[in-house]
Amino acid sequence: MAVADAPHSRLEAWLRYCEELGLGPFYRDRTRPALPSTPAPASAQTRQPDPGPRPASIPAPVAAAPSLFDVVESVPEDSLERIRADLGDCTRCRLHRSRTKIVFGTGNPRAELVFVGEGPGHDEDQQGEPFVGRAGQLLTQMIEAMGLRRSDVYICNVVKCRPPENRTPERDEIATCAPFLQRQLAVIRPRVIVCLGAVAAQTLLGFHASISRIRGQWYDYRGARLLATYHPAYLLRNPSAKVEVWSDLKQVMAALGLKPPPPRPRQRR
């Protein structure tokens, strides 16, 4: 009996040794029923494949905004008539208080040559047309000496109302009227602009300088060539300056491809 129990005793001792080491158990009690296998959850058994992200809702159609080209085409083309209408019965500055008529401009609306003066005088204020007094008569002679007629060119001023006592326009008065002058030039698109006097030159060139310093020199004004010379009113007071003005006008003629008309024959006495 002792011999038969020896293997069993050694097995129990080995199992206890393994349990003390944390190993095992290496057997189960066959008198206990085995645990049933855990069934998979029903949700796992019937789980459908992930369809992926849902498509975003389609936004409602929105009317396309007009393109830049559509906007540009819808803007009415500017014209001298439209500019004059926008000017209206102007009361934008103090000059309207003493004026008789607004002096807008006159001449060829497609002229290659534009003369820009300072402002209307007494005669211009009465008639509503630029350069119709003594200075205007001299300007007409200058134009004819170039081989042109007054109707071939366009004539206007920086300010459209006569300053009291023919004084020089103030800066705020010039700033108020300058946009209308700029629009006039943009519509006419002349090849050459002649500024008569310092006020016209300074307004278009954008810097302050004496007329004696800048006259006779070419400048660029938005694609047009610009030249300044003395105002005809100055020539009435200083006839000797006509030589310099004629020199300036010959540059203008060369730029436009004009030749002076032949001299008039002298009348016999």
C-alpha cells in the first residue's frame, strides 16, 4: 500500500510546489461542469458594415453675383453733357455767391488740343463762355497762329465760377472744381494739354512751382502730353513774353504735326 501511494504523494507535492510559485492550476475538477462558452452579443452578430460618412446636405442654389465685366458694362459712359448735368447749378463752394453764370467749357469735344485756364473773368461770367474778353481774343490769335481755328480745340478753366475781383482761386475752391476738369479731360482724351498760367499747371501736375520755372517743358498727364505757358492776361501786361509763348506753342505744333500758316501779305499803302 505504501508503494502504491508513493507516486500520488509525489504528484501532490509537485502541484503544491507549483502553486506556491504561482503556477497552475494545471487541472480542473471533473466533477464540476465546464463553463459554457460566452455567446457573442446579439448586436455584434447583426452589426452591419459601416456605410461611411453621410453626404452633406446639398445647399440651395444661390444666384451668381455679377462679374466685374458686367458691372463695368452697366456703368453709363461719361460725356461732357453728363458732366455738365452733374455740375448742375453748383453751390459746392463760396464762388457761387457772386457768379452770374457757370462757365463750363467750349469747343471740339474730341479735340486733340485742350487749353486750360485759371477761371472766368468778368466777360466770361456774363456770357457763360471761357476766354471771350481781351485775354480770350489774344488766345484766339494764338490758336490761329498755330494754323487752327478756335472750334478745333477745347477751352476750359480750373474753376467754373468767377472769383470775386478776379482774385486767384483758393485751394478749397480748386479742390472742389478739379474733379469736373479731370472728367472733362478724361472724356475728351486730348493728345496735348496746354496749361495757361500757374494755377492750371499746378492743379493738373499736383505740385507747386512758378510758371517761369515749369513753362516750356513737357510733362505727362494720364497719357496726354502737358505743357505750361504764360496766361494770355499776363501777356497783355507783359507783351515781351509773347516770344517765349510762341516758342512754347511751336513745341505744341511739332507734337501735333502742325505747320504754321504762311505769313499774311502786307497791305500796300
